[in-house]
Amino acid sequence: MRSGTRSEAATADIVGENFHLEDFLPYRLSVSANRVSRLFARRFDEAFGLSIPEWRLLAVLGRVGSASPSAVGEMTAMDKVKVSRAAASLVARGLVKQTQDPTDGRARVLRLTRKGVGVHQNLVPLARELETQVAAGLSRTEWATLHKTLNRVIQHVEGLNGGDESED
């Protein structure tokens, strides 16, 4: 090997000539997440007329009972605008009730209405069914490893960014 060849290869790598987007981890994670989200979005839209942010908000409120919009944002990794739009849509549809926080008159609290509880109860089995369909593409060991690995990546990235992670 000529001495210039190694240097040329290193320079090509640095300037991106050997960079393949399809092999870049952030890209692959994004593509995977987008494809799974589109599958869920299509099915939730068909069944309930819900967007991804709306069903995430319903899922959180169905689990915790009531929460502030900022708490929902933290639990779902959604930014304030997405939470606000989802909440407004769900309030307009009668699935979520928004009230003033009794401990802080400036803050709001979100909770499911009876109608929202009914939708949530029907939504969870569909979510589990879709997850099962996605999981069917992997062995049980691979599925468990994927969960464990994703948790480690999330924790590591949160540490690198000081825990400030929210969705775009």
C-alpha cells in the first residue's frame, strides 16, 4: 500500500466520501421509528380518528389519570406545541377535559372524560395487537434485546445531553 493511499482514504472518510446515510445509526433509528409510527398512525386514524400525538396523550392520561400538559410532554417526549394541539383536538372531541390546576391557577390539568376512557379502553388492545405484529418479525430474544438496547441508548443519550430530550 502506498503511503498516500491511507491518507487519501482517511481524508475521504473525513469529508464524507465514504459516508453512507443508510448505515448511519441516527438515520436508521429515525427510519425505523417513522415506519412503525406510520403503521400505528394509519390504524389509529382508521379505528379512532386519532393522530400519534393524540393517542400518546390518551395513553398517558389513561395510565396516570390526570396530568399537566408539560408532564404529558415529558412522559411522551413531545414538545409543547404537539401536546397543546393534541390536547385542544381531544378537548374539542370531548375525549379530554382541561381544567385549572387547583394548586396553581395559571396551570392546566388534563384528564380523560367518560368518552375518552371508552376510547382508551378500545385503543389499548389495538396498540398491543400492533406491537405484537411488529414483534413477530423478531425472535423473543431479539425483541427483549431490542428493548434493552433501546433503553441503554436512550439513557446514554440523555446523559450526553443533560437529560434534555424531547421530540422535534
